[in-house]
Amino acid sequence: MKTLKYLIATIFIALVVYSNEAKAENRIWTEDHSLTYSGKTKAGTGEKAYVKDYEHKIEGKYSEKFVLGHGDCGWEPNYNDCESDRGRTERKGKYSKSRNVWYKFSFFVDPSWDKATTASIAQVKVSGVRPPVWMLRIDHGQLLWDNNALGCRVKNLMSLDKLAGKWIDVVIYTNYSKKSRDWADGHYSALWINGVRQDISTCSSQPQMGKYASAFHKKGASFRYGLYHSYVSRELYVKALVEGVEMKLAGWEDKGSKGSKTKSNSKSKTNTPWEVDWPVKLETKRIWFDNMHLKASKKNIWNMNMEWSPKDVCSSDNFYKPASCYTK
């Protein structure tokens, strides 16, 4: 009997330890069906669109690797990237009505990343609203902050030559309510890259939801990370022109209520780019994520330095130190 009790206790402890280790790898609550594109990339490299990478990491047992190749597109019950001029492989967090949220993660961009491309690497969506609330993007070789809900963008946060090939630490605070916090000096969002607060003041001095506040109250917001590429036909069209080929495309065509076809989106050369025989292909994108955290709090929970241009953050004992301080 004692042996049986000991065995049961040992199994219970092992399960608890295993559970805690698993949770410690990614502290963001993702949906079970969160992969919008899975399986192997259509780029023909043999890589999967999403894997746990046990070799390339910044902490814990593994990082999360995303690969987006030419032709990779995801779909959901109410939306199809493959017919909407998009490519995607990302994970979705569950919806939450928390109004003060902190996000923390590290990402690593493949050194061979194409400077001529655009992609979102992290975003927050509200159910039923097409524009994301905000996005962290890498567009044309520059890291940028995009407040879609407010129609506001801050460019040139960091150039690709400085961020590619190394782990970059990100902390984001976003207040989705209409009441600002005293410690935030009236700002509704804040962004830190490698422990240094970025000047996104042109986008952070007003409530982040803008005209979509009522939609947020219904279900809340969801955090997504990975690779999301919109309007891929525009990039492919330009790449084809560089090769001396002008593609004859009708633009985005939707069937009207009576079955007729009408152009509805001038930004797209076609809504089904993956059905076109392009003379060029999009280069495969790769990105890794690790050290993932998401917490709801009205306070400065990680003791982030609110100065715009602080000195060496790694030598400070008073504020948060990014993971990169311990991996140099």
C-alpha cells in the first residue's frame, strides 16, 4: 500500500512539474485551433509553418518558429486569407475584456529576411472589426508601430540591419479604456524595445479603441503573433515589373448581390494571388518567438523605465532588464 501511495504521489508531482514547465514556455493563453496555417510551407523547403524549436531559443526548453512561404495562407470559418490577398501563419490568443494589458516577448528575425517585403509580427484584434487595434510590423526593412484603429503609424523604430539575426526584446502596455493612468503620464500605450522606451507619443495620447470601443465591450480583444502578410499581390506585381514582366490583372473582384463582378479593393491586384502564375516568388520569411508573457494590470508591473531615451538599461538596477542583457 505504501508503495502504491508513493507511486501515485510521484506521478502527481511529475504531472505538476511537467504542467508548470509547459506553461512556463508560453504564458499566453492561446486557442486550441490557433494555427491559421499549419503543415509544411508551400515554398518547397520542407519546413513546417509552425514548430517548437528546441535548439534556437532565449529561455526555457524551446522557442516557437514560424515560416511563411509563397502560397501559404490560412482560413477560418468566417474568413479566408487565400481569397483575400493575404498570407498567414500565426497563433491567436483567447479574447479578453481586460482593459489594461501588458505584453512581453522576444523575437528573432531570419538574417535573410527580404527588405522589400511587409509583414505584421504581432497584432491585437477585436471581434467583428476588420482593422487591428495595433500592429508591430516589419515593413520595407523597418520596424514600425501601427495603430490601425486610430489611423496612426510610427515608422523607423529600428532598421532591419540592426534587428535581424539577434534576439529583440519587446514590452508593450496598452490601455483599452477611456481613463489614462497617472504613472503613464496620460498615455494610453507604451512600447519598449530592448528595454528602451520608444517615442510613439503621436499614437498613444488618445484612447486606443477609437470608434471601435463599443465592439471591444462585447467580446474584448485577442493578441496574435507570427507572420501575417497583407496585399501580397502588390509586392508580387512590383517584383514582376523588376523582372520586366507586367502582369495583366483585373484587381480584386467580388461577386455582387446579383452575381456580377465589381472591383472592390484598389489596393489589390487580385484577391487570389496564389492562383496566379507569377514570374517571381515571394521569399520565405522566418521568425522565432520566445519568453512570451501576457498580463492584465493597471500598474507598471515590470517596473519599466518611463524615460524616452534612458542610458544603458543593462547596467541599471532600478528598472526592468531585457532578456538580451543576459545573452550577450
